[in-house]
Amino acid sequence: MPNKFQSILQKLIGIQKQSSLNNTSKKEDIAFTVPGAYGQAEPAGLSKRSQIEAYYYSWVNFCVRKIASNIANINLRLLKKTGDKIEEVPEHAVIDLLERGNDVMTFYDLVEHYSILTETAGECFWWLWRNESGEIMKIFPWLSPAQMDVVPGKENFVDGYIYNEPGTSEQIPFTPDEIIHFKYTDPLNPYRGLSTVRAAELAIATDRESAKWNWRFFKNSARPDVAISVENTLTKTQYDRIHAQWNAAHQGTENAHKLTILEGGAKISTPLGINQKDMDFLAQRKFSREEILMVFGIPIGLVVSESSNRAVAETAKAVFIEETVEPKMKKFVSFLNEFLLPQYDDTEDMYFDYKDPTIKNTEQVISYYENAIKNGWMSINEVRVLEGLELVEGANSLYLPLNVQPIAETKPIKMIKPQVSRKRRTKTQRHKDIIKKEFGKLGKDKLEKVLKVMEKKKGVAKINKQVKKQVKKKKRLALQDSLNDIRKHIGSG
């Protein structure tokens, strides 16, 4: 029976008919259209492919690379919570998987590629490639969002994904557990992501056309277009000769400012159209640049300009890391925790975290530590632990603020302050609560027996767990097809 919530939601957002993984021959487009402002028609939105291709444009490339390189520097760590104690897990299969996602990408490359796609297309698809026993062996991130369809479900929110092979009519289906779908929230379409490029589309287009206009100005004549008037009507031969002579003498930057000699009473009219000064060309380009930077979350102080200096640049970098990079890191890590980590059976009490990348004010940090030691609520060794320094003997004492005398000895504990907190209960804890609620009247002894039986069955289920094989052999060709498409695009310029 269809899920009522799914049915209502899909009607609200504009999906009337459902696609199916079993019926891929008939592809249906799911349209999401924003009404034009004030009833006026607006330019058609960029396609996913065009949004990705915007990465090749100057300011978009600058912004995306700045964000991607910082997020790829994330110091990821796997933590395990045992009671109130949190410890770092140094070795695990999921760490090995991320460290070398596939044969040609490191962890840095994987995260950088993720960030480039999420900023330009608003989403990124990771294909978790498994061997025949069901173990995840590689991560393939090259499934282009422009070629991927999300299949809304009736019972589940997503029934699966369909990848349309570039240049063919072949469609490759994927089950939900084979794909990790990273995306930025689109309020009009919960199935797809909204890119930063889409939000800055008009600013990017305006600046791009301004750059093209300026380029054509130098390419054509290095001066505004003019009209030449003569007293008598010209023959076609005379017209073509004057036109060719003028272009040969003045077209291109290499012919700028050359002398012109006119004959037969010919006159040059005032320039046609408007020039850069009349159009306030420089101010327009600066305005477009600042709008693009603002949408991407890049402070203007990070850009080399006439108003930038060392103090401004340092402040801008700190704001950029705190306001733009760190939230994006948290989003990336949350997706790993919810959709990658549960793929491993022994990670119920584990979660990914990252070291805080924000830039601290040195004077404030020193003042904080100084106040903590003088007022007796931190020891010198505790400060050294927070700064990643080795412990020293005799530095575990706490002092009173007045006479600065030792009042107690504390044992140094290496504390881990996580950036990501996991407040919800584990699956085992939820199962135990259900058992206690259902069999609470049995008494404590019988209840313990029930819980032991549940744990034993859980262990057997882990051993006997079998993972489905690949849906089709064609899936193994998806990576090669995607790479071929990329090569064709690069080859075409």
C-alpha cells in the first residue's frame, strides 16, 4: 500500500506520476518551475550540465577552488563512544576506504571532487562499488548529476537511481544502498540539490557577457564602431573596397590608433553605440564580482584588491573558515555518518568527527589559558593537552588565585572535544527499550535472559548476512563511460 505521506508530499512538490526501477524504457521528466518575478518571464534556468561547466569561468572557478581546497584539508577522525568516554579509532576498514577511494584518487581528491560538484551542481553521487561478498571496495564519484535521475518511491522516499549513459539510450539502475546522494537543500525539490551557481546565475551571466563585450571591443577594432558617410551612392565594388581597406587598416588591437585617410568627400560619423566609459564598465564588473563572491560566501578581503591589506586579509580568512568552510565540513561529515558508516556492522557506537578548522585569536586564547590557570580551574598539563603538547612532570597542580599555592593534584586525561555530537540512541539501545517495555512484568531475571537471547540472535544474523550481487554487469562500465564523457568534453575545449 502506498505511503500516504509520500503521496501527499510528491503532489505538493509537483510529481504526479511515479517512475519505477523495473520500467526504465519510459523516462518522465520531473519539472520544477519557479514563477517569474512580478509576472514577467525570466531566463530559463541553467541545466545541470551548464551549471557544472560554469566552473570553467574565472570568478566561479576562483570561488569553487577556494572552498574545495579548504574542505579537502579536513582533518577527519573516527571516534568511538563507550559510556561517557570518547576515544579515537586509529584503524578501520571505512578509514582505509576513504584514504584511497579508488585506484586514481586520494582522500583529498575525493573530497575536492565532492566539493566542486556540490558547489556547481548542488549535488554529488558516490557509487559504492562492492565485491561479490558485499564488501565496499571502492568509491566512484564520477556519476554526473546531469545524467542521474532520482526515482521517487511509494513506500520509501527514494526507490533508487537511474544513470543515463552519455551518448546512448542505456539506463543503469542503482538501489538506494549503492548510492550516497550528497546535496544542498532545495526548498522546491527535496529529491535534488540546489547549487550555488544556480543562485548566482544572473550575476555570473552579466559578468561573463561584460567580459565578452570588452573582448569583442579589442578584437574588432580597439575603438567604438563608426559609420563612414559619402555624398554619392557607392557601387558594390566601391563599397566592398572601402570596407576591406578599413578592416585591414584598423581591425584588431595591433592596428589601433593608425592614421586614416579618406577620399571623395567621405566623412566619419560619431561612434555608434556606447563606449566603456558611458556604460560604467569597470563599476559593473566590480559589482558583478562582489555579488558572485557574496553568494559563494567568499569575503572580498580574500581577493587581492586596492582595499586589501594584511590585517583585512587575515580577518577575512578567519571569517571565511568560520562562516563558510566549517558549516560545509559539518554537512559533509553528517552525510558520512548517516549513509556510509552504517554500511559497516561494527560501527554502531562510532561516528566521524573533524578537528575544528577555525582560526583562533592568539591574544584571546592566551588570555583564556592564563585566566584558567590563575583561577584554579585548569592545570598547566591540561592546557598542554589542548595545544597538542607533551605532558611535563609536576604540572598537574591547581592554584588559588590569591597566594598561588597548590590546592590539589589532578590526573591528566587526554580529552577529545568532538565537533559532531551523536545524541540519538543506537539501534541496540532502542531494541532493549522495546524489550523492557514489552516484557517488564516478567521480572529482572527473565528480562535478562530475553536480552541475552536477543544479543545471540543478533550475532547469528551478522554471520549469515548476505549482500545482493550487482544488478547488472553494465554497472561496471559506468565509470569508463563517465570518464569517456569527461574526455570528450575536455577534447572539445
